[in-house]
Amino acid sequence: MDQTIRNGRMLAGGCGNQDSFNTQLLYFTCSSVSRDDEWLYMICDKGGNPDVIVRNLMTGEEKTVTNNHNGILKSYVYFDGNFQKGLGKASVSLDCQRDFIYYIQDDKICKTDLNGDIIVLNTVPDGRMTAFTHVSADGKFLCVPMTDGRCLEYDPETEGSGLDKRPVYSIDGRIQEEDLSSYLCVYDTESGVLLYEKEVPRCWITHVQFNPVNPEEIMYNNEWPSFSCGIRRIWLYNHTSDRISPVRSVGEDTLGNTRGYRRTAEDWVCHEMWSDDGTSIIYHGGYANGPAMVGKYQLESGKYWEIALPDDYDAYGHFTLDHAGNLVCDGYFKYPGEIKKVRDNSTDNGPDPHKKDAEYICKVIPDWDKGVLEWVPLCRHESDWLGQDAHPHPIYSHGGDRIFFNSRMNKNVNVYCVSSKEPH
């Protein structure tokens, strides 16, 4: 264990020598843990190529369940990956109830299990870029978001910037100007048959999440909006009615907002996720020319709750939920009067307005009606935040007693675990 991760325990990763490697959790839109909290699913490049590995949290047994020899697939976040070759690191999603992994290998949509028995379900159509997939809670449907390939048609060596070689042009801007589309492609997880494809014009979809109790409803995003992020980021698609609707609107009717900020199109919002019961959506972001905030939208009532953070909580982070409604966060928090380390974030210059210099994993207990957040710092993660893989992206175990997160210090990304109980 690296002792700089106070109170945290390293579970998997490289050791910083010439044989070192990187290990990271799956993306936050799905769990990385089996429903019985026995197996932890991760992406590891120990063999020179990224593959999905699974670790038994009881015995320490590890095994590889994918078979990749072609590097990293070019897709959202992994902009300098290989065209139609490699593992889609942004494609891996877990059906935690049944221990199935879904992912894209080269141009194939695949499924594997704890034994590494791989099934090819279908093929990605030519000329499209993919992103983060999602499997429905009942295990019957897989949504693969795709976008017209022109959105990422560029030479990353000459037209890319930063560690991830992201385009220097506005991707959303190109999509608007050239009338490109994204597609919600939903497949049967048994037969692999494409059940339907919903075209969404002039939108760059990278995150999709089925409603946990209604797979006919999919929440999706418009990534890195070039304008009006406060109302263009989060959307709902109802397949039954074939209706698309925005989640966040302009208004002053925000509950729990003790500091008087109104919702505007110029706000920045991101990292949306469902509550367990599918009745509400959690998101976070920042008010235009104002502080960071975390919000909740209730579908049936149409009500919003948003809690503005203290002005000095200006460090970028993510919020995710446990099954009891508690949050966990890898950013924003700082102790009063604390002087943080100066970090070089120039290689991960996303569109968000906040610094990437946060150091803590915190349990956050919200009182939405009173507009209060109780922050419980559990440990330092001290990740350098340089690139997507180094984002801690903390998640709770299903039992709620542990939190898993990524961290990169001195070269390698590792996976850590910390108790969610308040330290003494």
C-alpha cells in the first residue's frame, strides 16, 4: 500500500518499476462490483494491452475475462486510440446482478462472463464512433451510444492537445455546423439483435443509462455543449412514446437553494445518474459566474433541488450514490484555511470551470430540503488527475460499507478501497 493514501488500501495496480502497469475501475455510469460484493471488475494493461480483469475480494483471486491484443480503441475520451482496433475502454459495462460484462472489441459488440466465455453479439456499423455503454437492470437490453464518425475525424498528432490528444476544435460545434447525429442503439443481450435505433440529430451522446425500473426510458447526455450547457447537457428518451425531453430547465423554482442562485442556460452541469428507484436524477456542476453545486431532479413532480457549495470548494470532482441515497465525492472538499498542492492540469483541460486539484474522498450526506451537505472526509486520494484514467471516480460497494476509487501518483493508476464509516 502507498502510505500517502491515508486510511485507504490498495487493491490492484502497478508498483512503479519497469514492469509497472495501470489498473482502473469501470466508468461511473455502472457499478464495478458484483451485487454480492464478492467480485471487483477493473480494466488493466498488465499484459501490454488493456483487458477486463475481475478480482475476488474474499480470496484475492484474479482472472482476465477479455482477450485483447490490439491496444485501445479510438472512441470518446480515448481520442488517440486505434481506428476499429482494440478494446473500447469506454465501452465496458457490468450487469452486476448476473456478472456479465459488455464491451466493444475492435468493431464487435461482445459479452463475457466470470469464466471468460466471450460471445459476439453484433457489429458496430461502419463510420460510427462509440462511447460508454449501459445494460438495463433486468439484464435484457444493452444500449450502445454511437455518433457519426466525422465528429472525431482528425489527426490527433497534429490537431490534438493534452495527454488524451482531444481535438482542438469544438466537437459539439462541428456536430451542430455539419448536422451530424448520434444514435441510441439498443440490443437484445441474449440474441444480439438490434431492437431499435433512435437517431438524435445534432447531439454528441457519450453517456447512456437505462432507468433502473423502466428500461423503456434512457437518460443520455450531450457531451461538452458548445453553448447553453445548463439546459443542453441532460436528456431523457422514452421509447414507448418516442419522446425526447430535456431534464434541466431555466427557472427560479429551485428547492434547497439557500444562496438564491437561479437555473440558467449558461450554467455548467454534468455527470448525471439515476437514483435507485428511478424517480430522480442526480447531477452536479456550477452556476454561471457562481459556485459549484449538486442537484436533484424529480421526474413525476418536475421539481428541482440544488445545493450551492462554499465558494472555496472550487476543485473539480464527481458525485455518485449508494443505495441509501448517500453521496460520495472525489472533489470540492477542503479543510478551512488549507493550502493545497499546486498541480499541473494542463494536459486535461476539459470544458468545466473548476480546477483539477482535489485530494479527498468524502462521504457526503445530503438534506435536499434544507439545502445542506454534510461532508465526511475519509481519506486522501492524491490523484494527479492527468487524463480520464486518473480521475478517482469513487463508487460505493452495494452494502454501502466500502468505497472504491482510482488514483495515479508517480506514474501508475491503481485501485484503492476505503471504509465509508467516519474515521475516528
